[in-house]
Amino acid sequence: MTGRPVLVTGSHRSGTTWVGEMLSRSGEVVSIHEPFNPDLPASWLEQPPARWYHHVGDAGDRPLAEDLRRVCALRPAVGAMLRRARSPRAAARVAVESARALEGRVRRRRALLKDPIAFFSAEWIDAELDADVLVLVRHPAAFAGSLQRLGWAFDFTNLTSQPALLDGLAARFADELRAAAVEPGDIIDQAVLLWRVIATVASGYAECHPDWQVRRYEDLAADPTTQVPALAQALGLRWSEDATASVAELTSAELGAEVADGDKGGVARDSRAAMWTWRARLSDADIDRIRRGTDDVSGHFYGDEDWDPPATA
């Protein structure tokens, strides 16, 4: 590898894409999009895990470790990526990814794994690769509102099919997860349970790994030109005034709070205003349901003040 990889993880819809793009403004990394995503043909892995939120426990996974080590050396599995490509456009994407990897190797950039799907394997990735780890937590209502807007349901059998996960990191929620695998409820119900599981594990990560960066997305979005450079430096990335200027341009109030409809990965927006879009997306009844549903966990990261936008938002 050209240097210690950076893992940016958390739940999906937690801001990992936005933060990964901001950190990429350092010019120090090559951002690798969700190698653990089982539905991503352009995954740099030879063989991505077969399920969402794949957990590698104490037993390890030697083939995946070697595959991931090659990815962090900025050598994507081009042959496998081409075999998974189902259109000329997808094949062209492989060429783009290959070119980015080559440039990164020449310039000796570090790999940045932007991957919420790797959340439950973060400890294993750190142990295998000596990674600099960033875990993002996002407000539960923002998470639920984003899933509802996109219509993204979650199949909890992705978690219940992993005994080591249910016996370990997610043990507190094992019974609830098994029930949700049979009767998942609506998207709000699903979001509440999934957020509680992930936030509880993130809190445990913060306690067990003081060298990791466990951050609230909102703190970064509220003051990006100060907080993003500080985060980059905490992750061992060199930062410049030009990088700060680039972050300021991508987060300007002139951009508005929302990205274009259907653009789930866009990053250019007024990050301060975007923190509160869930207030308009969700009904008061849904906000109350989310608040009550996550109350046993949310205090790890959010207080009463985080449920009411400031007058200027």
C-alpha cells in the first residue's frame, strides 16, 4: 500500500459520500466507492461480500483480507469488474476507475474506502490494514427522512443471517432484528431499528477505539471550512488553503439545501441548511415516532436541542 488507508463508514445515508468528497479535496487520497456493496458492479473487490452490512468477526476472512489489501494498494480487480459490467456505460466506468487507480499509484496517494456497508467489519479492517477510521453518525430523523424520500426499505435478513453479528456487536438487538426479518414494518419502523443498532455499535467503537474518529455528520456540516480541515489532519492528511477554498465552494449557501431529485450522491449543497431538510420531509407524527423510537439510544449523540432547528435554518 502507498500509506495507511482511510475508512469512512457509518450507516448508509449518514453523509459518508459527502465527507469522503470533502476529504478528497486534500489531494492526498483516492476515494474508492463502497467495495463491500454487494450490488455495485464497479466494486474494486474481486468478490464483494454477498450481503449488506457484512460482518467479519474474530475468525477473520483471509481471501477477503488479501482482496482488500490489493484494493488499498490501488489495484482494482479490473477483470472481475468488466465481467460484472452489463452495459457499455458500465464498462466505461471500469476504464475510469482503472485510470484513477493508476494516477493514485503514480502520485502515491492513500486509499480512502468510502463504505458504510463495511460498518460492522470496521474493527477487522483496522486490525488487518492498520487503517485510520472515521465513523459518522447522523441524526435519526435525517436518516429516516432520507430513506423515506428514496423509498429504501431494508431486508433485516442481511443481519439475522450472520450469527457472529447477532452474538456479538448486535447482541442487544438480536430478538428485535429477528422479529423485523419477519415483520419489518414500514420504512420509518425499519429506520428506527437500524439506526438504534448502528448508533449503539458506533458508541461502542468510540469507547473501545479512542484513536478512531467518531463524529456527528451535523458538526462537520455546520462548519465545514473549520471542521473538515481539522478532521483531515486528525486522519493524517495534509491540508492546504486551496483545499479549504474548494470545501467552501462546495458548501456555499448559494447552492441551496437540496440536491437535484434522484441525485442521491450529489455533494454540492448548502451543508448548514441541508442538516434540517428532514423537518420538511417528515410529518410531525413521524418525527415524534422517530424521537420516541430512538430515545433509548439517541442520547449517546443527540440532545433535546438537536430536534429543533435554529431560527436561521
